[in-house]
Amino acid sequence: MTARVLTGSKQEIAQKVASLDGEVREAIVFIEESADLRPSGGEGAENAEDVFAEMEPYVVHVRDVDDSREALYARQEGE
């Protein structure tokens, strides 16, 4: 499987996808919202954090982890 980045207008991207050889199984689409659809009052920054909300069930939460550079590159007990 190979990955490709297609850029252009909506119609240009659709034509490029249609002309690809092989089976296209997935597509990631970035949609730019117009200014009148964006929330006002500085809420945009808060909503930007919500992009990762759907990944929350897959996040690992741990305590007392030493993730300093020294700890990452030093051998631990049993290594």
C-alpha cells in the first residue's frame, strides 16, 4: 500500500482520486471552515483541543514516569 497527498480544489482532488490505479480504501479530508462558521469569542483555541477527543479511549495514563532525556537513554533495571 502506498500513501499519496493530493492537493487542489475539491474537483481536482476528486479527479485525481478517480484516476488513481488500484483500490482506494481510505481518504483523510481537511475541510477549511469559512470565517462565519467558526466560533467567535476566542473559543477557537479551546475547540482545537477537541480534535484529539476521539482518541481519548486509546490514551494511556500513567503516574510517576521519569520521561527525562537521561532516563530515556539510560538502561533501566532488567535491561
